[in-house]
Amino acid sequence: MLYWFLKHMVLGPLLRAIYRPWVEGADNIPESGPVIIVGNHLSVIDSFFLPLMIKRRVYYLAKSDYFTGKGVKGAFVRNFMLGVGQLPIDRSGGKASEASLNTGLQLLKEGKVLGIYPEGTRSPDGNLYRGRTGVARLILESGAKVIPAIMVDTDKAMPIGVKIPRIKRIGTIIGEPLDFSRFKSLAADRFVLRSITDEIMFEIQRLSEQNYVDVYATTVKARLAREAKGE
């Protein structure tokens, strides 16, 4: 109910009026059944604008920090994130990562739409970075339809470090479904998982025309942080 209210009565109309978002390929999203939307990640507002442009509700797995704040502000952020389809996960790795995978699988088992950023984090500089193979496991274990979708100019509207989005027209391009049924029984093969992930990143790069860098974005972010400290 809260999601519908925010999308159709509050946040949705406000974002449409200010940013005049556009979309191409919305009909590529199946009207029913489990779907995994894979895309680039340029800004924190990606997860607000993409769901705005399609009919079905989209769920994202967001870092648990957004849900653990104290006081009035913490309660507001927690309820807002839940209201726009964000679900808390622990990104610390190991069993936490496995639990996150299971959360995604459960959503897909229920026939829902799950949005995933294969890079695992926002791009620090607008480049497209190497994808993580967890998305491939979800695809093979769930049998969900896979739809590539990329955001356009969200990084210009709200770059990393900016708290209030700038007024900039924002776009969404939704590509045609990707078929990985040929790998159905190979979810335990790490080479297959990497192949699927690379194919996804190739399609995202084709749609977005971003420069592709074959390293993890987290590695680049760590290096930039060290340089900022003068290390």
C-alpha cells in the first residue's frame, strides 16, 4: 500500500514533474512471472527512477545500514526505503552473502521482479566495471526472465557525494530478454557463472555505451580512497 501511494500519489508524480523521465523498451518487461532486471549503477537514485518507468513493482536488495538508523531520521529513512521496494541485506560476505542470495530467490519464487546491479556498487567515475557472479547464480537457480535495463544521466543529476539531486532529464533504456537456458544445470560451475556475468555486462555496455573496465568497482573505490588519504 505504501509503495503504491508513493509511486502513484507522492514521489512518482513529483519526480515526473521535475525530471521529465523518459523510457524506451518498457514493453520488454513481462507482465507476469519472475524477472531479474540487470543494469548499470550510476547513482543512488537509479533505484527510484527505474521502478517509476515500469508497471510492475521492482524490489532491490539494499545495504542494511539504511534500515538501522536511530531516532526520527532513522525511522523515516527505514520506512521510505521499505516503501519504495528496498529490502535490507548484509553485504559483509560469507553466510551473509548466501542469505542475500536466498532473499532474492524467495522473491523470484513468488513471481516478483528483482532489480540487481551486477557491479555490486555505484560506479565511482561513470565507467562500467566487472560484474559479480552472484547474479548468474540467481538466474540459473530461479529460472527467471533476465532483462537488461540501463539508466541515463542519473550520475549527472546526483553524483556521488551530492545530497540533493540536480534538475536533469533522466532516461531508462530497457533491452530485450537475455536467454541463459542453455546453462540451466550448470549453476555450480564457476566458469559458466563468469561467462553469464560477462555476457550480461557486454549487453549493459552495448546499451549504455559506457567505457568498460575489467576490474571490480570496489577495487577502484578502495584505490581512490587511499589516494584521497595520501597513502
